[in-house]
Amino acid sequence: MKVLVINAGSSSLKYQLIDMEDESVKAKGLCERIGIEGSKLTHKVPGKEDYVVEEAMPSHNEAIDLVLKALIDPEYGVVASADEIDAVGHRVLHGGAVYTESIKINDDVKKVIRECFDLGPLHNPANLMGIEACEKAMPGKSNVAVFDTAFGMSLEPYAYRYAIPEEYYDKYKIRRYGFHGTSHMFVSGETIRYANLPEGHQRVIVCHLGNGSSISASIGGKAVDTSMGLTPLEGLIMGTRSGDLDPAVVQFICDHENISVDEMLTILNKKSGVLALSGNLSSDFRDLASAAADGNEKAKLALDAFRHKVVKTIGGYLAVMDGADAIAFTGGIGENDCAMRESILKHFSYAGIKIDEEKNKVRGERAEISTPDSAIRVFVLPTNEELAIARETVRLS
Ligand code: ADP
């Protein structure tokens, strides 16, 4: 079975064609500048040079047509015709409080995705355009929506409700949803499998640390808590996002700087985080680590503050689950930044975590990095959201 995975953004569209026989990626690519002058498709097939098409893409319809053309191209293609694609899996940001898991798309599903435009204003409209473009270009194929919010839907009300007047929950479903859900679902499930954790011993903390960062606690693959909230702004300090802060900060700055709440939110999403703490040096942890090593105090502050919040969150989840059986690191930082991993885990000697310094040198591949006598096993486990979407698509097609 071959599954096309689509991640449609407002002006971009990423895709992968995965052969589910062996879960190998046959081709992948990116359409950029959809709806803007200078659109471009870059199509990659393992073992071949990149195939670049510079053609107008006024909408996602033309983008999908070009993707299909590239997939069946005599030289760069990987299938003889679009008929060989069995199903399409779509990454959808927000399923609101309606969808607790992935679902095969029909008119009712599209209606809910539309109703959630308010909750995911940057992503849901684009996700729907991607779905409708695929339906048009490949009529009759099964399309599956995999929601980034679904993993967080298993939280108990005491974990997802904000302590604000009930009417806002009743009227607008203002609650914590949690994002990166597809990654947390994949990594928690793979950790259970890879570590061979028996039933009853499947308390897993997943640290997805990248440009966007979040941590989840789950038992048997079901989330019990997650650090992002109504939007991906809540929780950890991130590359350019502030993470948690006293909401009164928003009012204070808006009043004193005479800016709107919208402008303030742009600042909190795009100009904050480690970028801001480092004095606008960089949001990239490699730059921050090398600057800190050269004695840059602001870079050091940014890294220390990031670590402090990660440690508090892991510690909180250890308390919530009365311990953990495994901790897994994923995302660009989680998979590659051995020094950050080690400095985070040093805070958990009280919980009996012991790290093997040699094994912790691993980058970007699966490995157990704790010692055999560690009370909690610790892993590096690269995330693969596309594969998670493809598996869900097979399951529901
Ligand atoms: P996104 O959230 O955009 O998917 P990624 O998960 O790709 O982000 O993470 C990107 C971040 O990973 C970069 O900003 C960088 O800080 C960090 N990173 C990647 N490689 C390394 C490395 N070798 N050492 C430290 N940090 C790294």
C-alpha cells in the first residue's frame, strides 16, 4: 500500500510518498510560495538529484497537480500513475473538542475543520485547502485527517481546563489542547515498543525539543498531561516563543508601549523565547551553545532558562504519574544536543536516573542512553510525524 502524506501550510505544501510494505520513503518534496509570485516545487527521490519545477501555483490545486506530475514523471517519478497511490493522509492542526483521534474525511469532518478556523487560524484553512485539492485531483481515494490536537484529548478535565469562568469553556471551548500531538503519539508508542515496556509499566515522558518545544506525560500511549495549551504558545521557553508567562505582562506592555494585543501576541510568538533572552543573538541552540562557550552571558542565560523550565516540567510530570518508566528525547534539540540532554538529566539523580556519557553522545538515531541500573530508562528516539500519519491512514482506509 502506498500512502501520500500531505502537510499543507498557507503558502507551502510538504509531501511524502511512503511505501507501507517496508515504511520506506519513495519520494518527498516541498511546494513553496503557493499563491505568491515565484512558486517552486522541489522533489526529492533517494539516490537522484533534486528535481525542481518553477511553475505558477496560484492555489493548492495547482500545487497538488504538480506534485502528482512529479510523482509520475518518467525520469523523477516513483509510480506509473496516480492510481498506485492508495490513500492520502493529511496533517490537520486542530480538531477542536470534537475529534479525539484520526478520522476518514467526509463532509462532516470538513465542516468541523472549518468550524475550528478560529482555533487554528494559520493552519486549519490551509489544511482544508490541501484536503480539497487532493479530493479534486484524485477523486474516490480515501483521505484521512490526523489531528495535532488529538493526543491531548485524553487529558482529564482537571488537566485541560483553565481556571477561568465556565462560560468561556461553554461558549468557545477554551481549554488546553496540546500540540505536536502526532509526534508525542509516535514517540510514546515507539518508546513502549523499543523499550519493550510491559503493560502496567508504560508511563512515558516525551520531551519534544526543537524550534517549537513541548513535553507530554502519557500512560500506555494515552496522554495525561502536555505542556502546550489553547495554542502552541503555552509551556516551555522555545526558539522564538515565550512559553508560560503572567498574563498581566501582556496588559502592562500593551498599555506602556501603546500596542495592540495582536501585536503583543506576534512578539510573544516570533520575537521572544531564547532569541529574546540571548539579546536577539539567535534562536538556534548551536549558535547559543558556541556563544555561551565563548563567554556570552546572554546566550548562557537563554540556555539556563530553557533548561530550568524543561526540568520543572519533567519534574512535574514525574509527580503527576508518581514516577515514570521511560523518558524519550526527540526534535532537533532532543535528538542532537547531547550537552543539553545531559545537563537536564543531571537534575534527576534524586529519581535514580543515571546517564551513560558515552551512549549519550548519540545524535539523530534511536538509542538507550541510561545505564542498566538507572531507575528510569532514558532514550533518544527521532520523531517521524509523516510515518505516524501514514500509519493512521492505513489503519483507517
Ligand atoms: P522545528 O520545531 O522547526 O521542527 P526542529 O525540531 O528541526 O525544529 O529543531 C530545530 C532546532 O534544533 C534548531 O533551532 C537547533 O536549535 C536545534 N539543533 C539541531 N541540530 C542541533 C545540534 N547538533 N546541536 C544542538 N542543537 C541542534
